[in-house]
Amino acid sequence: MADFLGDSAIQTTGAGWIASAPKPVILLGLGGVGQALLRQIVAKRAFHAEQYDLRIRFLALCDSRGAVVEPDDGFSDRQLTEILQLKEQGRALTNHPLGGIQEDLAAIVDIVGQPGAVVIDCTASDATVEALFLALNRGYQVVLANKKPLTIEQAVYDQLSRSRAAADAPRTLGQTRWETTVGAGLPVIATLNRLVSSGDEIERIAGAFSGTLGYLMTGLEEGRAFSETVREAFRLGYTEPDPRDDLGGIDVARKALILARGMGWRMEMDQVQVSGLYPERLADLSVDNFLAELPSLDERYRQEAARAASEGKVLRYTATLAEGACCVGLTAVAKESPLGRLSGTDNLVELYSCWYSPNPLVIQGRGAGVEATAAGVLSDVMELR
Ligand SMILES: NC(=O)c1ccc[n+]([C@@H]2O[C@H](COP(=O)([O-])OP(=O)(O)OC[C@H]3O[C@@H](n4cnc5c(N)ncnc54)[C@H](OP(=O)(O)O)[C@@H]3O)[C@@H](O)[C@H]2O)c1
């Protein structure tokens, strides 16, 4: 493993060409995705340097409580690996010898930021917004795996995406990338941006953006009881610790809103029509009691699946964007459509446009997973160079 010292000087290679300066990175969030990103950057350092002239230099790494800031002689890969091991053990960065308490991410970006920096948001919090604004105001770049900053007020999305910071400003892609916020490593946002910027008109987007809910839909299609598939997904760790976080559809709604805004729609979260898969009466139960109550929903979903099957359709939990409306919920789709042929935990998005009609442009594949997501984040960093 190459040991890297954070030297920002231009380096001359053996071949005689001038290597570009290291890319300074501030990483916010060291959970599953942040750790995978750190692991991939260290493991692929020689590959990226040799093949892409990319040398990543960490200025700071932050979790919810602490931060580790680059020492004077830069982080070595050995130190970065130690930080990784500490987080893999579930410990806080404040426990690292170089660690300190962080109470203000914007202050960290302010202090350690430098020209050419990229701030990477791998948190699951909207507390990063001020730090991201500061970064963009300083001319730094921003990469988000975190959906939350892009799904609060439209004005925040506008400023972060720079798609149209002022009403009459031209739309540009700007210095921010958020490819992994929808479909993880799948190229959904890039494809949408390419269609939109070419002048193609998107007529409709329909997609399945939750591997967990996809798994449940396949179970219903196979004639299994709703309660049985939810409990199995819970046992296998496919759901969040509280399965209602998946079944409520909010995460899918956030992805739908990001797509809607990517199409140029001006829309707030409360305008997304979300129908969850459990009734309000089960909302306040403990997780155990919720799981115990699930059989009371079995007959309803059995009937819905049977009705769909009698029309040659299958049930999918989809986000549909068409004619200005954004709807998230259970839908019966034609069995022979791309969404209807979907099975298991894959994500799929159908994009219908002027040029992709009547057959849509379809993107399908694994839509979650920390390694694929981290690789997508790294691709965003490379694209921004
Ligand atoms: N996992 C996937 O497959 C996937 C796919 C696509 C997108 N994403 C998105 O990627 C993001 C990260 O996902 P994940 O699975 O890595 O989540 P995670 O395991 O929950 O990790 C979140 C990280 O953010 C840190 N954090 C939380 N609040 C913070 C704050 N205010 N300031 C600084 N750090 C803060 C946490 O700190 P502590 O370590 O101190 O708790 C933790 O390190 C999420 O927004 C998720 O929606 C995930």
C-alpha cells in the first residue's frame, strides 16, 4: 500500500510530465458509505494516481461528534487506516489521538478549506447545509450521497445544485454532484441531466427505488403473505431497524423529489403524495408490536395482488412523476413492462421523453450498498476535477 503524505506541491514524475496537485477533500460522515469511501481511496490510491493523475489528500474527516484534522505533515495511509478501524469498531473520532470535538461543520470547512477542495457529504443529516453553502461560496466543490440537504426547501436545492440560483440565471450543472442520492451507484441523475440539458422533454418518470420494498413486492407476486415477507426482510437485515422507515415511503419520496427538481419542477416535499404500506393505527407501536400486528394487513394485500394479477398486472412500490404530479405508493403495473419484470431488490427507473417514447430509457441494477455508493461518490469527485 502506497504511503501518502499530503504534499500539495506539483510533482514531477519519472516519465517527465508534471503531476497535478493532490485533490484536497473534507469528508463529512464516516458511517457505512464514508468508511467504504475511505477504504476505496486508500486501496485504489496507486491506480488513481497512475491512471487518472488523481491524488486525494484528506484535510479533515468528521463524524457526528468529532473531527480529525490533517496533521502538518499530512495523513499517511497508515493513519487513515487507523481512523477507519476506529470507526469500524463503532467508536467516535473524538477517541482518535488526532481527534477533537466538532460542534460546527461549517467552522471546520472554514478553517481547513483551501482552493480546489471538495466537501463530501456522507452523513444522513440536514445539519450539513451551512457547511455545504460555505464550501460553494468559497468556490469549493461539493459531492452529496446525503439526500436530506437536497430535499428541504427548494431554495436550498437551488443554491446547492446551482441549477438556477437566481430565477433568471442560466441553468448549469455547477460544482456539485449528487449521483448516488437516487439509485446509489446507478447513473440516474447523470442520465436525467443529459436528457434535460439536450433539450429533450421528459414526459414521465416511473421508478422503483427501494430494494427493501422491491423484495416485499416480489414476495406478494409469489403469493406469500405480506407479514411473512416483512418479517423475513427484517430478520435478514434488509429493512431499517424500524421497518416502518422503509414501509412509510419517505426515503422513496425524497428520491422522487430530487428527480422532480432535476427535471426543473419547482416542488416541496409536502407536495409529494406519499402512500405508505401501513395504516396510521400502527404508527406508534413498538417495533415488536408492529411486527406482531402485521398479519392484520395480509388480506388487504392478498386482494390487491389478486386484483392486479386478474388484469395482467403486478404490484410495485413506485415513484411516478407525470404532468406536474409526484406520487409515491403501491401501483399495479403491466407484468410485461420493465417495472413489471423487475424482481428482488434491484432498483429500476423508466424515463419517458420526446426521444424515448413509447419505449422508455431504462436503468436497472443494484440501488443500494455501501461499496457501490462509495464508488459512485468517488466517480463524482473524479468528474468534478
Ligand atoms: N447505505 C447505502 O446503501 C446508501 C446508498 C445511497 C445513499 N446513501 C446515503 O448516504 C448517506 C450515508 O449513508 P450511511 O449508510 O453511511 O449512513 P450511516 O451509516 O448512518 O452513517 C452516517 C454518518 O454520518 C455521521 N453524521 C450524522 N450526523 C452528522 C453530523 N451532524 N455531522 C457530521 N457527521 C454526522 C454519522 O456519525 P457517527 O459515526 O458519529 O454516528 C455517521 O458517521 C446517507 O445520507 C444515505 O441516505 C446510502
